[in-house]
Amino acid sequence: MHSRPSYRRTGSGEPLPLLHGIGATMDDFSTLVPHLAEHFDVLNAELPGHGSSPK
């Protein structure tokens, strides 16, 4: 059984993936996402082993 990484999808328009750095989580983009979501389909993903994503 494979677990999927955690992610949040917000907004509409052209797709815009956000990937955080090592030791961070998708929450690092929390203040930026609402502004980007006004113009883009924002996919804020969490890398494996970070935040609530499985290892």
C-alpha cells in the first residue's frame, strides 16, 4: 500500500506547484498562497517525511 504526500489545492487558472525546502513544510507558504490563488491553481505539496506526509 502506497501513501500519498499531503497537499492543498487552492484557486484557479494556470497551475503553480509549490515545493518547500528540506526541513520545512507546506505551511511555510501559508501567507503567500491566498495571494497566488487569486491568479493561479496553486498546488502546495509536502515532500515525503515532512509535516503530515508519510516517509
